[in-house]
Amino acid sequence: MKMGLVGYAGTGKSTIFEWLTGEKPDPSKVQQGQTAMADVPDERLAAISAALKPKKTTYTKVAVLDTPGLTQGGDQKDNARRLGVIREANGMVVVLDGFTRTDFAVQLQKFREECLYADMEIVGNRISKLETVLKKKARPAKEIEADEAEMALMKRINATLESGKPASTLNLPPEEEKTVRSFTLLTLKPEIVFVNRGDSGFNDPLPADLLALAPNAVQAPVKLELELLAMPDEDRTAFMADYGVTEFRRGATIRAMFYGVGRNVFFTVGEDECRTWSIPAGCEAVEAAGCIHKDLSEKFVRSNVIGYADFVSCGYSEKEAKTKGMNRTEGKTYIVKDADIMHILASS
Ligand SMILES: Nc1nc2c(ncn2[C@@H]2O[C@H](COP(=O)(O)OP(=O)(O)OP(=O)(O)O)[C@@H](O)[C@H]2O)c(=O)[nH]1
Ligand SMILES: [Mg+2]
């Protein structure tokens, strides 16, 4: 799971990169993008580990990719190259300047337009290429058929983009999604909007015009939090009170990024290790098994599942859950719920 920090130059992406991952951005890596990992905090796993005291507690991670910012009204070609760095990411965190500007909705709309134009160029190029290929007649019928199907799909995507809508609004079925996957269209990527606030205003609700465009947008005073965290403990409390900071939002932001792009977790628990595993929301048990190891999904037999609320009500005891009949046996197609406690059984 790799999330790209994207947006216009100077919106604070590299500052956020450091805030989320604890790694200093390396100026020599700005142009090609820099990646570092961040744990996805989970209070439920913390509670499980506090109760079971395993040797090790492991949180699933997200990779965070810092990307070069776009220039406003700048060279379109150069912006397209900069946007190209994002293409390897699974999702985008669109960073808006909330420390020198208040026009969040305008910034977001502009950025979304850049993505539309960049995708239109890619789709347009592909259409031209397919037109040339389709003129050649002496080819196997199967190839012609596949190219014609791709052409129809590309034209549909193009029409959507031209009407100002992201390609994601087409809700492409898996077969078609596979056809276009290699083009890594930006408007197919899940997006979460982040407002990088200055020293004030971060406790105010986000403006309605922004929420209309991005209902799940989040905000935090990133630079202020970094400065507060770097202070000696004895000074921090006083400064937090001065600025009206009641909590640090780093953890909540990572969780918003993780859940905002459609991920869930399940837990595995034991004396050696308790951990969270990242899965796509709504996936089947056999796919969840594959998130631990490919073998587990290929040789999947069944899974034992305890719902998180049941697990808590049993005092975090698998034995107790079994006694109370809350440890269910589920098959391959069971839809895993967020925070399920799972034991996958595979054949050897
Ligand atoms: N006052 C204030 N300044 C900030 C904040 N966040 C970032 N800055 C400053 O804004 C400038 C740009 O921040 P960066 O993190 O380098 O921005 P960027 O988005 O990575 O910029 P590019 O890499 O050029 O796209 C730096 O001088 C930061 O110190 C903030 O919340 N408040
Ligand atoms: Mg930067």
C-alpha cells in the first residue's frame, strides 16, 4: 500500500512526509520521489496486546511517497512529468496549502483538473496508437477483436474525462480495470484530501465548499506538531495550551489515509505475536489469507473467526470465545470484517 503525497509546490508535502514517517526528506531525491514507511496505529491492537502481552506487536504499515510539487500556471509538460512520479502509488493524498491560503476548494479543483488533463493525454495517445494498429488488416481476428474492445473502452474513458469527471466514476468491472491498469490513470486512484494548517484555525471545521468536493477531507497543523514534538517534555504542555493543541493528529491522519482508500485490517493473535494485516475492504477470507502468505491462500482450508466485539466481551480470550460459541468456522468466500480475529488453516 503506497500513498503518494501530491499537490502544488510549497504546500508542505515534504514536511508532511517527515511528520508521517519520521524520515528527513532528502533534497537529492525530490525529483524521482522518496518513499518511507509509517505504522498504521490501531487502538484495538494496542488493547489486545496489553491484555495478551505477546513477545511482539506488529502494526501494518503504509508506504508514503513524497513527490515533486506541481507549478501553478507552469509548464504543462513539466507538470505531467511530475505527476508521473505519483503513478506508482496506489492512492493519492492531495495536500492543500492551509497556512498561507484559505481557498481550499479552489486549490483542490485545480489539482483535479491537472489530473484530468494528464489522463486525457495518456488516453488520447493510446487511442491514436490503436487507430494506427487497427488499420493493419492482415492480423489474427482475435487480436483485432481485443484491440477493438480496448478502443471502445478508451473512447468511453476519454468521453468521461472530457465531461470533467474522473475515470473512477465509470466503476470499471475487473476485466476492464485490468485492461487499463498499465496506464496507471491518476483519476482511477483513490484520493484523500489533506489540508495542511498553520498555527491557527486547525480546530475550526473545514469549509462546506471543500467538504462538498471531498467529504472525508482531514486537516492538521503539521509544522506546529513537528515543532511541539521536538520540544522537551516540560515545555510541550505549556506550548500546546498556548496554541490550543489538545491532541496530535498524526495517527488519525494515517488512519484516515488507510481507511480512506478502502483498506481494512484483520488481526492475528498469539503468544509470540499480535498483529494487524492490511486487506482491501470487503475481501473474501481466501484473499485475506493471501495477504499473510501466498501459500495460505492457495492451500486455504478454512478460517476460524472471532468478531472484534465478541473477542472483547470474552476478555480477549480465544478459549472463552470457543466456549461461548463465538469462534466461528468460515470458508473461502467469507467476507472479512474490519478487526476480525482470524486463524487461517491451510493444508500442508
Ligand atoms: N507556516 C507554515 N509553514 C509551513 C507549513 N508546512 C510547510 N511549511 C513551509 O512551507 C515551505 C514548503 O514546505 P515543503 O514541505 O518543502 O513543501 P513541498 O510541498 O514539499 O514543496 P515542493 O517539494 O517544492 O513541492 C517550507 O518552508 C515549510 O517550512 C505549515 O504548516 N506552516
Ligand atoms: Mg517537497
